[in-house]
Amino acid sequence: MLCKAERIEHDLLGDRAVPADAYYGVHTLRAVENFPITGTPISIYPDLVAALAAIKQAAALTNRELGLLDAERAGAIIGACEEVRAGALHEHFVVDVIQGGAGTSTNMNANEVIANRALELLGSTRGDYARLHPNEHVNMSQSTNDVYPTALKLAGYRGILGLIEAMEVLRAAFDAKATEFADVLKMGRTQLQDAVPMTVGQEFSTYVVMLEEDIARLKEAVLLIREINLGATAIGTGINAHPDYAGLVCRHLAGITGIPLLTSPNLVEATQDCGAFVQVSGVLKRVAIKLSKVCNDLRLLSSGPRAGLGEINLPAMQAGSSIMPGKVNPVIPEVMNQIAFEVIGNDLTVSFAAEAGQLQLNAFEPIIAHSLFKSVTHLRAGCLTLAERCVAGITVNREALRHSVENSIGLVTALNPYIGYANATEIAREALASGGSVYGLVLDKGLLSREQLDEILQPEVLTRPRAFVGLAVAR
């Protein structure tokens, strides 16, 4: 018996009661029942929902221009799409992010929501598909197989631009610290052992360059997802689409989104190939790995505060222990590390899913989409969090760093040109045996004066190439 709060809709499997206030329909209802996988609906990715609406809007404009769709229906569809792109009705995009069917459930969900809102704009009721149909009108000249991958690329493009903006914020935060710490001398390390002196500014400048390089790689990768297969319909042959449809719909979609889109020269190839997604995922993995390495450095450099390296101080964000009073942990770098681990795993998922495609279609694009969107979304949030809640508040322990330079055995490498290899070797041996400082031993043996040592221990002397004119002592 039909409840007053329900309406009956029909599909090839029969009749089903749909909530009367739902903008989605029977196809979406079945997908919700079939895929109770993550409990996370596609609306978690608003860029994806907006991309689907942009595609449906471009299709309606194109079909109207080609004389395939009457002005009244086209206008209603366009109006509904504009509302969805502005953020309306996203809560009705309810299918799970992981689904079978190569994204068909997502496409059907979009068709039904847009159709039912368009019906309201026409003065009709939801479910009155005789007047405007989700598949016949909203999905005209389309297939899931060209709509879904195009939507993924549009959403991915927006997401990557947002990630680049966040990485620029983080780059600027490290750059500010590189400038602030440009005069702070410390010991560099290789293989966790003392190496030669450097400045903290030089150390932080490497993070600036790493981010700049990865931003450049992302800008290259995002160009790959401007090429779309819209107009390919089922397998790339363009069946059920007008000969002029592909080129025209691409122009309309580019105008709506502001993205310089290109129609693939071979739509059959483009419909089955996921290479662009693999490339983008690989770059995201590169970004994640390098950010994780930076966070490893920050955790090491701030370790202690008494029994570790203790060279820098990360801002205290929260109490670190329920049993150890006063303990503060590097929680912000730790969360970025975990994001990186997730992105690396997501890349493996994308790789397997792309490889598993068969013949004219890859059925596993939903998991590719979910993996990529998670990576982009979480990396963006992580970069902003790291910049604002960690890097911006970092301070250095200047005196401790100076002391470590003067006491490090690695200092003899820097003094070698001034005191000679034999003397440097003897100083290193004696410092190791006695625990004394290199600085003090050089003074005690009269190899250099305090003034000479202090001159040599200037950052501009120790931390960059310098013409050497002779030894400071006779040999």
C-alpha cells in the first residue's frame, strides 16, 4: 500500500516506492540498496556534483542548439543545473562513493535529481517523467561512459588547483622561516651522523624548493585531464549523438567551467584509457612522499626537548599524554605523515584499478575517483594545517645549535683548510677520546686564535663555496 509520503516509479526491474520528497528516483534508490559499502555518499565531493551538473547543462545547451531538445525542457534543465552548481540539492546525491557499474549509479543519480528539479521549474511534480525524463532528456546524447570520466576530470582539475594553492601557502611559510633563520649556524647530518656546518635557513630553504618542484609537476599533470571524451557515448563511437555534438558540447562545457577543455582525438581510446588518472595519482604520491620526509625532519629536529636533538621547537598544540605530565607531541607533522601513507596506498589502488580495465571500458573508475579525491582533499587540508599550526610557529634554539657546532667532530672538516689535514686528524682523534670540544682543543694547541676561529665560524664562511688562499698555520 502506497504511503502518502511516497511516489511510485518504474524501471526495468519493476515498480518501487520512492520517498515523495526525494529528488532522486528509482535508479538511485536501487543503487543505495545495492552498495551499502562505505556509508559515504558522492556528495562528500561537491566538485564532483558540480561537475556532473555542468556536463548536463552543457549537454542541454548543445542539444537545444542542434534542434534535438525543445527550448522549454532545455531551459528547465539548464536552470536546475545552475542551482546544483551553486550548491543546491547536493544532499540528494546519495549513492555510495564505491559502487559497481562503472559510475552508472552516479550518472543516474544526477539525471534524476536534475530532472525532478527541472519538473518543478516547469510547474510539474517530481516523478512526472512523461513531461521531462531523466534519461531521455537530461541524459540526451550521453552515456555514463563519457559523462562519468569527464566529471572526474573536471572535479580533479578543480581539486588539484586547490591543492596547489595550499602548497603555495606552505611554501611561503617555509620561505619565511628560511629567511628568519638564515644566520643560525648548525651541523648538517648525513646518515644521522655529524657532517659539516650549514644554516637552519639553508635547511628550511630545501623545503621551499621541494614544494616548488612538486607544484610545477602538478601543473604539468593537471594539463592531462583537460582532454575529455564527452560525445563518445557508450564506447567512443558516438552512437546516438549528433555528428556535431562532441565539439559543440566541449565548447559549451569549457565556457561553463572556465577550464580550457579539449576533445580527445580518438574517443574510442579515450573511453577505455585511465592513463591520465594514473599519472596524476603518481604525482600526488610524489608530493606525499616528499611532504612526509619534511615532516620526518621536523620531528627529528624538534625531538626531546632534553634528550633529543632539540634544535627547533614546534608550537605546542595539545597535551601529549594522559600519564606523562608536560609531554607535548609533534601532532601536526604526525598527521601529515599519516596523510602521506594514505596517499601512497591510494596510488596503489588507482594503479590496480586502471590496469584491471577490459576492452572498451574501465569499470573501476569509481574507486579511482574516490582514491584520487581523497588524496587531493586530504593533502590540501594537510598542507594548510602544517603551514598554519606548525611551520608558522617554529622557533630555533640558537645557543644549543652554536654549542653543537663548536663541539661536533664534523667541524674539523671545515677547519681542515686552515690547520692542515694532520692537525685536523689529531684534533678529531683527541676530541673523540676526551669528549672535549673541537673549538677548545684548537685554541689549547694554539692552532688558531679565538678571533680566527670566530671569523671562520661565521655562516657566510662555513656554509658556501669560498676561494681559499693558504693555510693559517705553517706545516
